Amino acid sequence: YIAYMDLKNTVYTDQQKIISKLNDRIKFLSTKSERFSGIRLIVFSTGLVLSIAGYFISKEIGWIMTILSLTGFGFTVHMHNKLLQGIRKCFTYKLIKEENLARMLVNWKNTPDPIINEPPSEMSSERDLDLTGKYSLHNLLDVAVSFEGSSLLRKWLMGDNPDKNLIYRRQEIVKELSQLDLFRDKFLLKARLVSRKILNCTKIVYWLQDSEKVILPGRLLIISSVLIFSYLVLFILNRLDIMPQIWLPVFVIYFFVYISNQKKISKIVEDSSELETQLKKFSALILMSEKFSFNKQPHLNEFMNVFRKGDQSAAKELKELQKVISALLVRSNPFIGIVLNILFPYDIYFCLKLIKIKNNIKENIIPWSEKLNELECYISLANFSQLNPDYTFPEISEESENTFDVIQLGHPLISPDKKVCNDFSFDRQNEIVIITGSNMSGKSTFLRSAGINLCLAYAGAPVNAEKFKVSLFDIFTCIKVNDSVVDGISYFYAEVKKLRTLLDKFENSNGKNNELKKFFLIDEIFKGTNNKERLTGSRAYIKELAHKSATGFVTTHDLELINLEKEIPVIENYHFREEIVNEKMEFDYKIHKGPCPTTNALKIMKLSGLPVE
């Protein structure tokens, strides 16, 4: 354990060293940039004086001095802009590293919000286990650059329908990618430098597959080319007094041909213009992923093959598409657009070329986009792995469908300096563990630790444990329950509805062999009602669970429930405890076997100055 913590400290120190170097680099470039601001002013002033002086000597010398001055000033501006880009690059890279430190320390203040921040569902484990939303597991891991990548990571972390082969395949890719710090940093840096806007792959896919809605006939290019060539030749001949002014009717015909298709052309250009930045970002990330060498990472190399099938290159085709869009956007200046289309069927040519390229790649854009989104998820998991070298990759058990064997299990959303880890292992099939204990002793945190690490394991990520050997489970949680004023639902009724869904899962499974065993985490069962009915209801519910193919944990303050261990063989008692030291309550936050020997409600009241009989 000490060796693991030393390794984590090394990672933390390495991140700090990079930040320190970047600060030095920013300081150096900023000083240089300030000098260039002065140099620009000097070059401009000197050039202006020399140009004016040159015109006093002769017009030719004046023109020469003007050209030289503009060239010198342009070069100075270019060099200054490169410096400013370098400063921006360093600042952005520094921010990425600072965010890494925040994720290591679970410092929410400096951890950016997740891209997808939808409220978690009340009936799922999202809210109970803090899987999604602000200050959640998704928030801690998410470094995705697109809406779809962030959404896919959220889906992975839900822990639904786990598949052993898929888990191990993801683990291999995450392990390989966690060693490629340079690639991951360049990927995230490239995304932020190209554009601050979040990538929307769905819009790109929809636009590329939408080419049939706006159709320009291919013969339009031939007709326009013939008309332009004709009126230009006739215009030249007319200016040479060889032919009369018959070029004008030909020009009018071309004008009407162009105007009749202007609506379609404008639609194509407008749609392309809206997606230019998005496509530029998408292309840059695909290009980087395609060009990077993964020869020493076989699983990652195979994963990346979708971008380079045979002679087809995703980056090459997307780059060609970008060139055409850039060419189309040149005509956005009205004067330039008119001149270009008078001399050449500019709009028609590039619109037809754009449609052709879109048709060529529209079949591939979906797999490219899906793989890019998966890569974002793998980068998030690999980043998490690299920042937490004390975490381990889980083992999926084949020996039993009831394995939950963990050593030094911790909660990944608790900062390292406040975290207490626990060991636990089921002793029998279908074991139900009743956990008793004092308020604030760690019962709920233990349940959340078990659930959130199962979700991490099923996503293919490392878990907060020294050892984590588990079966594949269908996870059910009842930890955070809310009443609803809007729906007229009380706390107790909301809890009853949630607990009913677990029994419904058994009824819907109909005894299928391929059904995953249910793994439940129930915190303070039926706490929304009075003591007598809570005890009666809890006994009945736990007995019902004992007859099902399920395993899990139930926490309670009702010490009478510990007697179920004597009645039902699959039930085992565990507890968390506290001590009063110098009139202060102290917890070890460790799980112990057997029922809780103490209670602390009256002690807390007394220590807080409330009257106690």
C-alpha cells in the first residue's frame, strides 16, 4: 500500500513539474511578446517614414520602399502571432494539467463540469451512487471533447448489462492508452486549440448524410462553363473590334442559369459554413488518431484500424472536404464572389464537388464518429488510471456467480487524505449482509463504495481497491430517496415504490438461466415510517429477498433485525462502530463482523447540548 501511495505521489509531482515548466515557458514567451509589440511599432513607423521619403525621391523608389515596409511589417506580425499562439498553447496545456491535479485530489472547485449534465433518474442507481451530474463519478472522469463522447461515457458508467469479454477488452485498451501520456495530452490539447466549442458529431453525421436533399445536376457545370467561355471570348473579340457586342445576351443567359440555382447553392454554402469549425475539429482529431503510431499497442492499434482501411484514409477524405468548404467560404465576400463567378462557374463547381465528397464518405462517417466517441471514453478511463496508480483493474470471477471479494475498498469520490478503505468477502451463495451501526459511522459510504466500484469495473476502468474480484451482477440501489411535492409522493411511498422495483426484477426474469444475479444496496430500509411497522416490513422484505437469487447489503438502525441471522442461514451480520474519547465521538469507519454493540443517537444529542432523559 505504501509503495502504491509513493507511486501516486510521484505522478502528482510529475504533473506539478510540468506545470512549473509551463509557467516558466509562458513567462519567457510573454516577455518576448512584449518586446515584439514594441518592434511592430518601430517597424511600422520606420516603414511609413521610408515610404514617404521614397516618394519624394521618385515614384518607383516610393513603391519599392512601400512593398519592403509592408513585407517587413507582415513578417513581424506573423512572428508575433506565432508567439501569441505559443502562449495560448502553453496556457491551455497548463489548464489540462491543473485539471489533472484537481481530479487526483477530488478537488471539485478546479474540476470542470461534465459536458453532459442532465439530472439523474430517481429510479436508477445514477443518483444513489453519484454516477452522473455535478460532483459525480462522470464529472471526475469525463475529459471527452464531444457531446456524444461524454454521453457514451455516462452510459458506460451506468453498470448495465455487464459483459465479461467486453470488460476485459476495454481493460486492455485502457492499460495501453494509460501509458501514452503524450497522445492523450495532444488529443485534448488539439481539441481545445482548434475551437472552444464542444464537438457535436451528430450534426456532422446528419449533414454528411443529407446530401440527397439538395441536388444540383452535373450538366449544370458543363452548361455554365460553355456559357462563361463563350461570353468571355466574345467579350474579348468585341473589345478588339473583331465582333459586335453579342457577348451580352450570352452573359444574360448564364446569369439566369446561375440565379435559377442560387437558392440551392446558398443552402449548400450556408449549411457548410455553420459546420466549418465543427468539421475542422473533427478532422483534426481523426487525423491525429490516424497518424499516431500504435505498433506497440496491439489492442489499441486494432481499435484504430477503422480510420485507415486499405487505401482509404479518413483523415485524407475529411481534409479534402475541408478544402472544398474553405473554397466555398471565399465567396462569402460579395465582391470576390461576383468576380469569381463571372470568370468561372465557381459556386457550381465547388458545390458539385462538395456533394460528391459527401456521397463518398457518408457511409463511413457513422463508424468514424462512433470510434472517435469510444476513443474519448478510453482516454477518460486511461487518464483516470494514470492519475490513480494505486487503483487496480478488477478480476471478473468465473468460479461463482456470487463473488464479491475486495481488499482496501475505497470510495473514488472521497479525497485521498480523508478516505478509509475496507476489506470484505461473501462467505456463501446468495448471502445477505445486514449492517448495523451508529449514525455517521460509515454504513452508507460503504454501500456507495461497493456500488460505484462495481460500475467502474463494468466500464473497464480500474477500481479504488487493492484487490477487486467480483461476479457480474445486475445492480439495484435504494440509498437516496426523495419525496415529491409536485407528484404528491411522500418519502415513505417513494421508498416503497423503489423497493418494489427490485421484486419486479425477479418477477420479470421468469427464472431465465442467462439472467444476472441481483446485487442490492439498501440503505436504512423503511426509515420513512414508525419503528414498529418499519421492523415488521423490513423483516418481511429481507425474508422475501432471502428466497430469491440475489445477494447484497441492507443497512438499518433496527437492532432487532440482527436476529434474522439465527432464522435464515444466508443472512450475516456486520457493523460499524464508534468510541467516545474525551467527550468526542470518534469513528474508525471500518466494517466489523457481527451486530453493532453500541448506539450513539443519545450520545450525539447529549454532546450537542440537547436534553436527554
